Amino acid sequence: MTLLRAILLRLLTTAITLFGVAVIVFVVIRVVPGNPIAMMLPPGATEADILRLETQYGFDKTIPQQFMIWLGGVMQGDFGTSISTRQPVSGLVLSRLPATLELSIVALIIAVTLGGTMALLGTRFRDSKTEGAIDVTAGMALSIPDFLWGLVLILLFGVLWPVFHISGRISPSLDIDFTTNFYLFEALLRLRFDVIADLIGHMVMPALALAIPLAAIIAQLLKQSLKETMHLDYVTLARTKGYGEAKVITREALPNALLPTLTLVGVQFTFLIGGTVIIERLFSYEGLGNMAIDAVINRDLPLIQGIVILFALIFTLVNLAVDMLYVVLNPRLRHA
Amino acid sequence: MRDARADVRRPVGLRLWLSGGWLSLLTLAAIFAPLIAPQDPLAQDLFLGRLPPFWESGTEPGFYLGTDSLGRDVLSRILYGARLALIVALVAGTLTCLIGATLGLIAGYYRGWPDRIISRFVDIWMAFPPVLFSILLIAVLGPGLVSIIIAIVIIDWTRFARVIRAEAISQGAMDYVASAQVAGRTKFGTMLAEILPNVLPTIVALLTLEMGIAVIIEAILSFVNLSISTDSPTWGGMISEGRISVHQAWWVLVFPLITLFLTVLSFSQLGEGLKDRFDPVLR
């Protein structure tokens, strides 16, 4: 019963947060100096033309009125019309969302793999030079943000030793007639290995840039909790049973040490998704973040609004999912 | 058993010296940029476009780290770019710290409705992608140094508020705080005289980290061409140009990138080092 109440409370605060985000974005972008309508018309447009378009986009009403109209539309799935492309915002945003989701998920997989390996190696060879090297590497990796790692990767694997693509999502020459924009998932399902290879070749660099700081955090935290777990009695018991050290770590210590890391990875994953904005720009990757920066430069108010709300929704959903997962995985909370 | 503290202390010292050294060097270079810069950072000369750094062939004397596609001297631009980067680090970092730490302290020590309001705002802020938020703010505020500083303060105050709030909560629960109040201090007086000194080490460490973050945000904003006017030299602007011509002139990207990399690394290592040094357990 308390669990149900906690979940309902969580959903309520999530809704309040999203509402707050919507209000702030709405107000902030409407105090932009300069008329976005005047910018989209060719020079020489008459006052009447401007006025007509302003009415069409609803900019002639007060901000609270505009907000209510917008909110009413959102409830029906209508996020308005983009000013720069004159297409529905929902369609534009949904066409780019798969690219960003695929990039974030691949980055997360890389981060967990790299970070997990470092933590396990650090625990296996604890108090040795290996652990020291892992600590220093993780400390460095953590101090430098994804934007700089992206630039370093461009130099290393795009220029010095050009093995990966450093711009775009897919080679334009490639013939794809996919039904969804989830290119990677669809290519995996259709077993189109040429497409998979091309997509990965484009994705590795931006995904790695996003993954490095998160991998460092996972390495540090997981190693910390593994080392704490290694002193517990049940682990000693496993060792006296004659299990090898590697087996003790992966079979006995790891399941218990995972839980604190999981919560942190959830929060950090939202930071990673936020990082896609500049990383997509850096690698000319056609995702949501790249579109967002263009929207800001073009003063495309409805599009900016739609993208920011979508990001906020993803962030809150990830946090919600992690909280749920925590309850499911934590035996102490499972029967509450 | 050997003393574990010795292991911890030694690298901390080295870390502080290296990062502090680089930042001092950079500060001096920024202050004396007009005296030491070999060229005018804005002077264009298309005949001197894309000159390589001094150790390669085909260089001109006086252009030590080469020139960009417009013939502007890379070294001089890095030196002048350091001025903007450090001003942003110092001013934006300090303001963010003051506002965020104050709110965090109030929320964590007073609890009740101030805490509820501040925490609710922190939650809302956490749902914004920071880079997108900063770009949006610059679009609203218009480009310029003041806009960048305001944008950084608006985005990043939560970083201080969250950590200081948690620290203030744990400090507030301690006996010495209760005894201070029994001894007749007011609630506000206790916060300033008892809580603040105890969270100050954390604040200082966070401030140093924040300065590095401010440098990065400024670089990102000038990378997407939203920082200050396009003819002022900025590291991010140079990196943006260098990214485009990376296959023809790698030096336009590499030198500002190395400078930015070392600066951000130094700020964060300094912050981490200070945190360890202030940590009573390790001290």
C-alpha cells in the first residue's frame, strides 16, 4: 500500500516538474527580443502580412492565453507548427527522436561495458599498480566533459588515424528504405549488415565521447562498492568454499554491489542524454539536439518548446524507471 | 600496517602544484596578453592564411603556432582568448557559488517551506538539458559577456544548492549546532557562525570545479557562435573554425583544444585536490 502511495506521489511530482518546465520555457522564449514572424517573411512584407501570420501562430494574444491554447493542443498531441519549416512540431520531433535515442543507448552500453570492466579489473587486482592506473584513468576521464572528448576523438580517429566517420548518421550513398527512423534497430532486425556497419562507423565516435565520463563514474563507484562488499562475511564464506577470486567477485560480490551504482547511473544517464545536444552538433549527427540548436538560431519558438518538453519528459521518465527498477531489484523493498 | 594517509597525501600535493601552476601561468598570460602576444589577434592577411606551426616548413617568422584560414595568428588568439575564458570562470563561477550556496544553506538548515520551494525549483532545473538551456538563454539575452555570465549562473546554481543543502542538513543534525542554540544563538546566527564554516571547504572545492565548467560552457557557446561578437578571439570560436578546416590545418583546432583541455583539467584537479585536503578524515 505504501509502495502504491509512493508511486502515485512520484507521478504527481513528475507532472508538476513537467508543468514547471513548460511554463519556464514558454515564458523565457517569449521575451526574446526581435519578432520571429518578421524573420520568416521575405523583406518587403507588409504590416498586414506580418499581422496575418501573427494571428495564425497566435502571437497576438497575451502570454497566459497563448499558454492555455498551447497546453490545450498538447493534451491532444498537437505541439503547434514549426515556424521555420511550417510542419507540425510533433512530426519533426518524432522523426529525429530515434536518432538521439539510438545514440544515447549505444553510449550507455559502451559506458556500462567500459566502466564495469574497469571496476572488475580494479577489484580483482586491488592495491596493485593496475588499480592505481585505473584510478588515475577514471579521474582524468571524469574531469573532462564529453564536448572535449568528442574533439579529442575527432583528432585521433578522424584525422590522425581516420578509421571512423566524424560527421553524419549514415552514408548518403547507402540505399535504405526503412519504415522507421530507428535505423540501427531496424537494420538489426532485418539483418542488413552493411547498414549496421555503416551506422556503427558513424556512431562510435559521438557515442564514445558521451560514454567516457559516465564510464569513469561507473568504474569509480562500482569499484568502491565492490571493495566494500568483498569484506562481508558471505564473501569470505564463498572464498573458504574454494571459489576462485574472479568467481567470488562476479558471482558473489557483484550482484550486491550493483544496486548503489544503478541509482547513480540513472541520474548520470539523463546527463548523458543532455550531452547529446552539443555532441550531435559536433559530429553533425541528425538528431534532436542538432535540430534544437538550429531551432534556437532560427528563433523557431514552437519547435524549441516541443524539443525542450520532450527532453524533460525523457529525463523524468528515465528517473522514474530507475526508481522502479530499484524497488524491483532491492529485495528489502520488494515485499514492502 | 602502513599508514594509508601517506599514499593519499603525496599525489594530492603534486596534483595541486601542477594544476595551480598551469592556471597561474594562464592568468599571467591573460593579464599580459597585449605585451607578449606576437601579433594582433584580429589582424587578417589572406597571404598568410593557414601557415603551419614553426617546426614545419613554409612558415613565416613571428607566427609560432601557425595561422587560421584568414591569416590570424593562432598563438595570439589563444592568449587573448584566455582573457575571456578566465573572466567568465572567475565572475560566473563566483556568482553561481554565492547564489547557489546561499539557497542551499537556507534550504538545508531552515527546512520547511523554503526547502520545499527551493527543492522544487532544483527538480525542475534537473529536467532541463543544460547545454540546450544555455543556448536558449543566450538566444534570449543576446550575445555578449554579461549574457554568458547570467546564463551560467541561471543554469548552474542548482549544482551548489543540491550539495550544500545536503551538507547543511547533516551539519544541522549535529550536537554542536544544538548546543550553539542552547547557548542563546539565533537561528540565523547559528547558520552563519556554525554551519557556514563547516560547509566552506565543500563550497571552495565546488567553486573551483564550477570555474572549469564555466570555461567549458563559454567554449560551447562560442563553438555554436552564440558567445560574444564573432571577431573577439575565443577558444570555442577557434575550435569551431578548426573543426571545419581540420583536414587542411590541424593546428587551428589542436592548440586551442590543448589549452582548453589543460585549463579544464587543472580546475577540476584543483577542486578535487582541495576537497581531499580539506577532508578531515584524510587530514
